[in-house]
Amino acid sequence: MHHCMQISEVLRVIFAEVTRVTESDVRPSYTTLYHLALTCRTFRDLALDALWTHMQTPDVLVMCLPQDARSQPMLRLTVENFDKFECTPSGIAAAFRVVNWVFSIAATFRKYARRVRSLTFKIYNDEPYIMMRDGGLHDSAALALLDSPTSPSSPFPLLYELYWYDKRDVLLPCLQRCISATLTRLVIHSELWPLAMDDLVAGLGKACPKIKEFRCLMLPASACAMLSDLVTCWDDLEILETGVVNARALEHLASLKRPRELKMLVPEGHSLDPTSTFSVIFSLDKFSITAARIELLLAFLAPLQISAKSAQLNIDTAPNAVDLEHLLSSLTEHSNPTF
């Protein structure tokens, strides 16, 4: 083998070409990376890193576990569980076999999870015919992997990107376990917003201090105040897609060095402060806002001065001619000629 092929930096560049990352998708050649990992010891670790970097679903990790571990949660190692075994030589031996089984599964999981940099939890559909066609991560398998007492507090220690589209309340502990200080991109898009989600999202500011991109839609109006406090914790934020935030959060966003994209939703029922007199100037690449009614849109735009390469305004309810004329005339007040 040529000496150049033994340099880690060179191999990373080559293997990165096998994994194509675009704005809309990541398409690694799993077969090629798999065979590269089997080629020699020099290639193995770097090829496995590239192979496991972008996980489109945790199902792949489940398939690495033994067959009997895929369909049942890991046993919790508690005193109550050990009481089920008889205090005889055969009973004690059976108890320790369970211990070894659980910890061997956890070791297998950690061996691959430490290589994952991007992880996606897709929408799960429990209809049998859809499951047979598309597959999906079952509750028990997910909880066995990520909510087991044998799994580390951060099962993915080098995770940079997390995409959560799952709508099952039971898996929120799994989402909590995936949250870590290494995250720079976090997308939460769930059709349901249980109370436990409030507690989870409220702690993201301290749990994920390095966030550069945060997208969280489908949230109730009651969560807007919480998100406002959350946004002020991030100084490296570049892309934000979420519900409308308050004046303090807007001022913080305007003070950031590299804001590129701002997309906000003003939900029905959101209360605006009529006494607010603040003014904020934004310079962005993309700006988008969606409001339930034109009155909410106008009220949100009132204190803003926006410079953007592209902008999009969406109103769920069709406005009347008077309100529409008011909106068009006010655009010159809230934007410069590049708007």
C-alpha cells in the first residue's frame, strides 16, 4: 500500500467523498464504506466512522443487537429483579447470566453509537401494512437502547445533529437521553406537544450551549414565552425556525454575529404587548413569518427593520382589501430596498 494511504487525513477526505452531503439529504454509500472497513486495519476505524456518521434511523443500531434483544426491553438491574431468582447455585448462575447478557448488549451498542454524528427519529406508524413496507423503531426496542439503566447518560457522545419527528409520548425519555452539549443542530417537529415536552425544551439552553441551528414548530401558543427564554441562551445561533419570541429574544437575535435565517410562526391565541416600544434591526439571508391573521402579522412586524435577500409572509386567513393595503404600505417602513 502506498504511504499516502496510511495518512488519516487523506483517508478521511477519500471516505468523505463516498458520503455525499447536500442541503436536502445525506446519501452515504453504505456498501462501499462497509467493504472499505473490511479491507485492512488501516481503513477499518475511519471507514466505520464514515459509515455510522449519518444515521437515518436508530433501527440500524437495533439490528446490531442479538435477535433476542430486539423484541424486549433490557431488564432493569434492581433488587426486585434479583429476588426472582432462587438462592441456589443454579439460581445465582442464572442471575449472573442475565447481568452478562445485559452488559454485553450495552457494550455492543456503545461500540457503534460513539461513531454517530447525525441521528434521525422518523415518524412512526403502527399500522401493520405500513410497518411491513417501511419498517420503524418499535417502542420496546427504542427504550431498550436509549432508556436502559445500563446505557450511559449520553448514549451518543459525539452527536452534532438530532432530528426528531416521532410523535410518541412514550419515547420522550429517548429524546432526553440524546440531548447533549455537543449538539449544534436540533430539529423537533412533533404533531403532539405533551406537558413533558415543555420541561424538556425548557432545559435545552443549558443542555445544548453550542446550538447553531434550531427548528421547533407545531408548538402551542403557551410555549412561546418559554422559547423566548431559551433563545437568549445561544450566542452562536445562525438559523432559527420556531414560534414567535418576545422583545428580549428579538434583541438578542439582532445582536448575534452570524444570523442567516429567521422563520417564525405567530399562532392564534398569542398575546402581543401593546405597550412595547422597542425597535430591532435585522440583517439576514432569509426571513419568513406565518401568522393566523393579518393583525398578528402587522403587530409583530411593527418594531422590526429587516434587511433580507429573500422574504416570505404567510397569512392563514385571507385578509380584506383594507388590511392588505395597510400591509403593503407598511412594508416600506419595515424593510430596506433589498427586502
